[in-house]
Amino acid sequence: MISKHKNNNLFVICSGTKGVGKTWFCSALAQSLGMIKQKVLLFDADLSAENIAFQLNLEKSDLYAKMLQNKITLNNAVKTYTKGHFDVIYAEPLKNGLSTYPVGRCQILALDLKAFCLNYDAVLVDCSDRNQMLKNVFLKLANHIILMIEPNLNGNVDAYKELERIVKISPNADIWIVVNHALSYSEGEQIFKTLIDADNRFIGSAPKLLGVIRQDGRIRDCIANKTTLFERYPVSESLRDISNFAKTLISGAE
């Protein structure tokens, strides 16, 4: 399992801006962890137009509304993604989203999720980048935070600002960086170095590089066809990279 202590297995995945590929990455990482015998739950706290339900072509659901109205528990909301190796809690895109309910009610749900982590080796939260208050609810509870960034000037600026916010909200969490859409591994590593240099000078959070994902048309193809790399391109280099990320998380979170 990822951690010997199941109160240390909540991973929040976020970014400093939308369109970085966070939701796709969450599903790929969940499957990669599941493939190496981890019991994984993917919790959708994003609920944008292209959320987990949209990208994986999941059936319509009003489970979030029922949970937030205390009609069902988290246990009743869990669905198994039958084409993969993980469980998922999700809602229909743009309907009954967490952001439509008071933050206090979402905080109660997040605390319930923290307790629910005991049932899993890893719980991944695909965190909203549209609602900072909602994001903060989950960041405060996270043991591990994965920040996704893009290899461009604006991406680095946004990532630095997000890193500052993360450290203020969750100062004790481990922070991992994923560089997505890089032209090469070396470009991604250079982007990380630029960020870590700024962090060393002004923040001191010492994030670790989880890895670099190079530009890959097969990823866009999977998103367009509402499927995953495991199903469509099971021997792709991108999938191998993310499988290595999963192994790193297992060793790094113990």
C-alpha cells in the first residue's frame, strides 16, 4: 500500500490555472496505482464542464446532491470504474456541483472523506481551480499535494503563485510537481529547476519533481474519445511515465 498509516494517504491534485490536463492525469494516475495492486478512490471535487464523468463517459449521477443533503453517505456514492482498476465518486458535469453549496457543508463532506480514506490505500482528489475557497477546503486536509504546471512563462508564474498559496494553507503537506505538455524531459526538468530556484529564495517549501509528461497526441485522442491510455494505448510512453509516477508515490509516501 502507499502508506503504512491510512491517515496519510490523501492526495490533492491541483494547478494554478485551468486547462493543464489535471483531470486526465488524475484518472491515469488512479489506474496506474490500481495496476500495481493499490486500492484507489478518485474523488471529483472539480465538477467543471469536462470533469471525470465527462472524460470517462460515466453515467449521469445526482449523488453529490444526495450526499450534501445528507440523504446518502460516501460509501453509498462509490462507483467502480469497470474499465479500470479504481473506485470513483463523481457527479454530472456542471450539475449539483460542490460550489453550489455553502462552504461549511463542503467542509463537512471533506472531513467525511478524510475519515473514509481508511478504506483505501490512496485517495486522489481532483481539485477545482475555479473556486479557491472550495480548493482550500481540500488542501487543508491533504497529506500530499500534486501541483501540475505547464512549460511556459505564464505557467511558471501561475505555479509559483499557487505554490505560495499551498504553503500558507497546508504547510505540512508533501508537495510534488508534475510538468505536463513538455516538448522533452529536459525542458520539463528546466521548468522545475526555475520553479525550485524561486522557491528556495522566497518560499522554502522544497517541492519534489514527480515527473515530466511530454506532449503526446494520443492523450488528446483519449480525451476526445472519452477513454484512457490503458484502454486505447496500453504500451504508450506516456503511460509508462505515469506508471513510474505511481511507483514514486508509493515509495515517497511510506
